[in-house]
Amino acid sequence: MFTISDLEQLQAEHPEWQMELVDGSILIMGPSDYISEEIGVELARQLANWVRPRKLGRVTGSSAGFILPRLETENGNIADQEKRNLRAPDVSFVRAERLKISKRDFVELVPDLMVEIKSKSDRIKPLEEKIQLFLELGCTVGILIDPDKLTLTVYRLHQEPIILENNDKLTLPDLLPDWELTVSELWPPVFE
């Protein structure tokens, strides 16, 4: 069983690796395919261009690590602090009042919005499970972007997922009032 301290040690020894700690196991993440990364950068750019001038919060990409809260076990006890998960969504948003000052470390909180982008080699089920975990821990909205199907699925705790396609508009009124994004704006352009 690895701990957050173990992960930090490995990170110091291998700064080029992107890792997550999941239930005591360290996952080394491979690089994204080009399209998935381009979509993530575009979404982060669109969000940050709305969020920053309005001082609504912070937008991060796939390397920002979140130390998730301790989970309750089956018998209602709190799991050992060292066994907590450290995860890194592809895109995240944290409201300003929850993170007034950026930290030069992993942050110990759950983002208000987390986004996963299906890479070429990803399977959907683990991505949905990651989104569900974040929602159960207090994330307001989870989004799964599937470049293969050209869909964006919006998840909220105890609600049916909403699937958006090309001409649909993504809105998040409870997090980003008046912000909207047409789904097709996320897909990489084709240059002639």
C-alpha cells in the first residue's frame, strides 16, 4: 500500500511522470493522445477566459493533484488518512471562496467541477467511476467528454446524466452564471 508521501517521493525522483494514488496503488499515467489533450486545453482556455476576469475561481489542467477527503468505511469509520486518494482530473474548476490563495503543493479539497476526457486507450467505465467518486465527495458537476462519439456527458449526484452533442450548449448556472459553450467549439479545427 502506497501513501501520498510515497507518491511525493516518486514524483521527486521522476518529475516527468504524471501519477495518481488510487486506493493505495500508484497509477502512472501515459501521455494523452493529441486530440484529447487539444480538447482539454480548449475547455480549460474557454473556462479560464470566463472565470479569471470575474474572479470566480481557479481553472487547472491535467497535472493539478487533489488530495481527496478520507472515505468512510463500510462500518462507518473513517479510513486511515495515509490511504487517501490523490487524483488529477483532466480539467478542474474550484470556486474562489474555497481556494483564495493557490498552493505550491497538492490541494486538499474536491474541485467544484471536474472533467475527464476519454483518450484513445481509455475505457468509459473507469472514467465514470472516477467522476462518481468526485461527486460523492462533494464535487458539484462532473463531465465526461468522448471525442470518439463527439459527446459531452454532464453528471450530477443523484441525477440522470445529460448527454450533449455538437450544437447543444453546455451551461453551468450553479457554478458559472451566464457562461455557455457550444459543444462543437471543443472539437479540434480542420485547417485547409
